[in-house]
Amino acid sequence: MNVIFCRIFLSLICLCVSLPAFSAWQPNVVIGGKLSTILYVPSTPPALAGKRALMVSLHGCRQTNDMFHKNTNWSGVAARYGMVVAIPQSSGEGPFGKYACWNFAVGMNMSRTESDAKYVLDLVEALLQDSKLNIDPAQVYLSGLSSGGALVSSLACLAPEVFAGVGVNAATPPGADGKKVDTVNMSISQGVSNCKALSNKGDTKNRSWLNSQIHSTICGSLDTRVSPDWCGRVSDIMAAIYGESASIRDCSGGKNPIKISGDGAVNTFCDADGPRSSNIIVKGMGHAWPGGIGSSGDGNNFDYTHVDYQEYVTDFFFKNNRRVVKK
């Protein structure tokens, strides 16, 4: 009996040791060759098409990925949707790397083969290749705050075949070099031109993938670091890009945006199949990641009194994904 008991006991120990790999945040590990990444793999089933979505979420300047995973509510959202979440640490490269910023300030010189743009793409590819994670290439999403959001803006155009949905928080448009962020200094036409040029870089011509991408922006009305006016400009640029393949219209009330919990005012742009782009202005919020009312944490640039952006953007992506065949 003692032998049998020991075997059962040892089996239970092994089971308990293995469970966190499928139900919790994993410690920092380098994934894809460069970026130290904290990964969440839920134990709940995937919510869409029998395969898991992947959300890569990029912190802002003067933040770490550890701070970001502790002070955002990605785990709760990931569990509800059966979604993998990857939170990488910026490489430290580029002119603002010493402040933990992502290297977005290269502007139109951004390349799929260099620095943070390459490292994020390598991270995604490594996670897609891990069969245990069961990630659907049609459900890969990217979001970020500030410098992370600016990298997201450009990666949306540089690699549209990779990202089915992108969420830009308090950041500038594709191809911006970061030299002027407190006022809007890029026209819609210039942003469209930048996006097209980025999508046609290198050996792959990926412009057509923008036809099935969806987009979200969010800004705080009291942001004194990155002008909240960028929110509308980034949204208008992407609506114009998407509108070249399908007629896009404001479907949220125009001058009377829809109100959401947490003092958010939402304008949504739709084509014939539904929403393509969403723009949220959060009344009373500064330069921060909106963690949601009632959430808690510490560190730089997190807000717990307004919109729950994790919940909003995940719901927006799952409901409106154009690349998944829905039964």
C-alpha cells in the first residue's frame, strides 16, 4: 500500500508542477531569439474557431514588461477568451532605449529585419511554431502604450499579414519618428502614404492584407505627453487605408459618439460587413494604460478609474475578426 500511495503522490506532484505552464503567467524567458517575454497560457478553452488567439502587448517608456503584466488585467481577459498573452521587454535599442522605450523613432526606416520590429515578429513566429499553444495565425493581435503603441502603428502596416487586429494607445501614426508628439503634425494623406510604403517594403508585398485588418485607438483627454488629437488622426488614417478596398463610414453617431463604461466616448467606422476601426477618447484620463475601474496596481502610467481597455479591445477583435472562418 505504501508503494502504491507513493506512486500516486509522486504522480500528483508531477501534475501540479506541470499545471502552471497551462494556467498562469510564466516567468521571463527569451522567445524568438531576443525579447525577454512573460507569457500567459490559459487553461480555459479557446473562444473562437477551436484555436487560441495571441495578444502581444507592448509596454510604454519607463515601464517594464513585469510592471505591465502585474498592473494590467490581461490574465482575466485571457482566461475568459482562452487567449495567449505575451508581454515582451523592449530591447533597449534606439535613441530612447535607455528609457525602456521601444525603438519606434526610426520612422520610415523601420524594417522587418532590424531592431524591435524584427524582434516582435520573431517572437510571434516562435509562438506560432509552438504546437502546444495551438495559436491560430488568423487570430494574432498587437497592442501597446506610448512608444509601444507607436511601434504597433508602424507594425500594423509593415506586417499586416501577421496582425489581424491592432490596438494603439496614446501614440503616433505609422512612420512617425517621434520628434513631435504633443501636437498633430502628420496629415491623413501622409499617414496613408507611409502605411502603403511600409506594407510594400522588402521582398514581400503585403498591402492587400490591410483589407482584412481591424484597428483600435484609445487616448486620454488629459494626456499632456502625447496629444489626444493623435487618436482621431491615427484612426482617420487607418479608416482611409481600409476605405480603399471597401466603403467606410462612421457608424457610431458621428458627432455624438457612443458612451461606454469608464468615461469613454467611442467612434466606430464600418464597412458593409461591420466595424473596422474604433476610436476611444477617455474623459479625464492622462497618459496611461486604462486598466479598468476597480483594478489596482502601481508603477508609471496606469489608470484604474476609467475604461477597461483589455476587455474592450479583446471583445472588439473577437467580434470583428475578418480572417477567421466563423460557423
